[in-house]
Amino acid sequence: MLKTLRLSVLALALFVLPVIFSGAAYPAEITVSAAASLNNAFTELKGAFEAKNSGTTVVTNFASSNNLLKQIETGAPVDVFASADQATMNTAEQGGFIDKSTRKNFALNGLVLIAPAGESKSLSKAADLVKPEYARIAVGNPASVPAGRYAQEVLELQNLWTPLKDRLIFGENVRQVLDYVSRGEVQAGFVYSTDAKQAGDQVRVVETMQGKTPVLYPIAALSASKNKAAAQAFVDFANSAEGQAILAKYGFMAP
């Protein structure tokens, strides 16, 4: 019996030691819920992160920041949350949904007025939108889309929100607004500068808008994450030199 016990201990040691000395980590899967405007950048970020963290799989979920927060509030199994504004992340923090010690600002964006590429170019600034030919203007829904709130702020600063209110077509996220403009279904729209970059020659940037609130993106690990180490590693990677280089490739600026 003693001989059998020794053989069992030896077998266990032979199994465990290679794992310890190889530095292998237990496999993990994390879900990253990110603002729709991060789709392209985070798709590449996910691949780079997985390449550096063998055994860890990242599942990405993109939607408007408010809708992502609603999913989290109703118990969606999310490990990392990246929003397009501070207000949504503040709500998540106040509700105890994120580990506030992990919260970091990781990207800066800008808001631009765009028009379809084939537009006559008579549109040169936001103030021109009051002209009768601009009957359909797309913006994110301010009730649920940060880009819509940024757009409302800049239009109110120019006393344009009320005159244009009846012409506004609300999108459920900023990418939907971009699609409306790209397809020529509206005469103009407000999106992030990174979205306009992704659309390439399908749209024309008319004006870079200046508001009071910077378009600053925060990221944080969720309090309820079942894989806190991997979640923290992803947050850190987004803020690393490699992560920032990927974000810059898609037009995001350092915070």
C-alpha cells in the first residue's frame, strides 16, 4: 500500500511540475462589452491580446453604451466594460457593477458632422443644416447613445438643437447613424471621427465639432467577473503601448 501511495504522489508531481515550470495558465474566457464605435479597434485588440495570453479567449459584444449597461444591470455575464462616455461608466460604478479600482480612461475621440460622399458640398458647417434641403439629419438617440448626447450638446451650444429637432433621425448606435449617411438615406449626420475614418470615401467630413464634454472612453473590470485576473489583464492591455498603438491605427487618441 505504501508503494502504491508513493507511486501516486510521484505521478501527481510529474503532472504538476511541467505546468508550473512552463508558466502555463489555466484557460479562461472573458466577455468584453464595448461601445459600438470600438468595434474595429477592439476586434484587432482581441486578437493581439489572445496571442499574448495563450489559453484565454475573448468574446466581444458591441452595442450602444447604455444598452450594454442595461445588459450588465440585468445580470449578463460580462467581465470588462468599455463605454464611450463617462456618464454611463459613472452609473455603472454607482451601481456597484464595476471594480472602480480598475477603471481607467484609455481613449479619446472626436465628434464630426458628415455628409454622403456624393453630396453637393453646399454643406460647409453645422449652421447650414437649417437650410430646407437638409430635411433628414441622423444622430444617435440621446436617451441611449453617448454620440447622440455629444451631438445634442454641440447643437445646443450653437442654438441649433430646437430648430433642427423635427428633422432628426435617431439611430440606436453610432454605427447605425454612419450607415444612414453612407447609404445616402439622410443628408447629414453626427458620428465619431473614428467612424468617419472607417467609412473612407463613402462619406465627407464637413466639420469637427467642439463641445464642452470631451469624448473620453473609460474601461473597467466588472465586480461580478468570474475571471478577474484575465479581465484586469485585458484592461491593462488596452492601456499598454501595444494596445494604444492598435487604437491609434483606428483613429483614437491617447487620453
